[in-house]
Amino acid sequence: MPAILSIQSSVAYGHVGNSAAVFPLQRLGLEVWPVITVHFSNHTGYGAWRGPVLMAEDVAAVITGIEERGVFPDCTGVLSGYMGDASLGGVILQAQRRVKAANPAALYCCDPVMGDVGRGFFVRPGIPEIMRNHAVPAADMITPNQFELEYLTGREITDLGSALAAARSALDLGPRVVVVTSLTRSDAAPDTIEMLAVSRDEAQLVTTPRLDLAVNGAGDMTAALVFAHWVMGRDLATALSRTASAVYAVLQATRRAGVREIQIVAAQDAIAAPETEFTAQRIA
């Protein structure tokens, strides 16, 4: 059974970081080894929260403990997200190197969590530089949102052409696949939102209706799902289609519930088998 080492944040209330990624991964049938970088009471977007940012040595100790069980050869993927502190960058990069040493076929996905359109950067100083200069070059797949892709490449994204150019520029940093998890462009229908996946060989685009809601953790869930489908051997178009369909179903359930936290438990069947399929289209 594929196993994912997922190194990112955790919250007690709601769904963000590992609290948004672990259950969807399990619902797809993957084994998950969650390692947390922070443990907060809730998402920081509420404006108030409590809880610690874990020390780098404590996170490293947990990872070493997993390694000591002799299971790294069974690890098929490493997923990293919100760091909490720049000191964790080295711990995450060392972990993916050790996993790959034990299993050369293992893949590393970096979700370069740094900020978002309208909010700007919301991470501690030093983290954007760690992402751009070290984590992204080490990754096989990266899953930035539009704001993060613009930062990584220094390119403004306004239309499909500039989005493709930015994604291809990000490939030059090192990863094999760039998945833009939320694309808004001037030359698309205003009531839609898109995901774009680009490799050296192809570019796939999937479009879903834009739902009028603000939620926490959707990007973390999206990164986990698209990486999971890719790790499980699905082609890029299928991975993108299944991810977009599942995310849309979860967001629909969240809107119906009238809440801010994504309804991954209520919509769990749709994560594994979405009723509505949005098909990715090859655009290059």
C-alpha cells in the first residue's frame, strides 16, 4: 500500500494543513504518516489562535523515529506544506533525501505555502526564500496558488499565456510538474476558477464553477489529492480531473453547510468517487 510522509501544520478545530490532507489521503486508500510542524487551536485566518510552533529538533526527532522503524523503503511520497518557521526547511529537505535514499522511486511534493492574492505573505520571515531557493528545486511536484507562483518566478499572471509562461519558468527551478491550484485570469469566464498542471511534455487545464464562499484548507486538500493521484500512477490529466472534481464536491458541501471549514467528513464519499466529473483539457 502506498504510504505518504506528510510534514505540515495541524489544527485542533477545523481543517488546514495535515488536518485537511490526512483524511482525504486515507479516503483514497493511502497510508499516511503525519508529522506536524505547528499545532494550533485553529486556522490563523480567524485572527486569534493558540498553540506552539514545534522546534525543528522535535520535528526531526519524530521523523527519525519513523525511520528507525525501518519503513522508509515503503514510503512512496513525501508531502510538505506550512512550515511555521524557516528552521524547519532543512528538516523537511533532509527527510525527503533520506526517504529517497531508502526508496529511489519515492516522490517529493512541495506545497509552497507562503501567501495568497489579497492577503500577501502570511508566513514568518525567511520562509519564502527557503521555498524558492531550496524546497522547490528539490521537489518533483510543486502546488503553488497563483500568488505563490508569481513570487517563485517573478512573473505576473494575467491570462492563460502568462500563466503557462510562469509555470514553465517554475519548471526551470527544478520540479518535474507544476500544479497551479487556483488560477484566475482575464481571458476566462468570470464565474469559473481553474487548475493548471504543466510538465515538460504537456499542459492540462481543468475548469470548475466558482462558488461564492471563503474557506480554510482547500489548497492543502488540493495539493494532497493531486499528489496522491500522481503517486498512485495516474497520468497528469486524470490526476487533475479527479482532484478538481473532489475539491468541487467538498466545496459544494461546505457551502450548503454555511460554514468556513471544509466539509471533508461530510463529503468523504465524493473525495473517493465524485458524482460530477470535470475533465481536464490538454492545452499544450
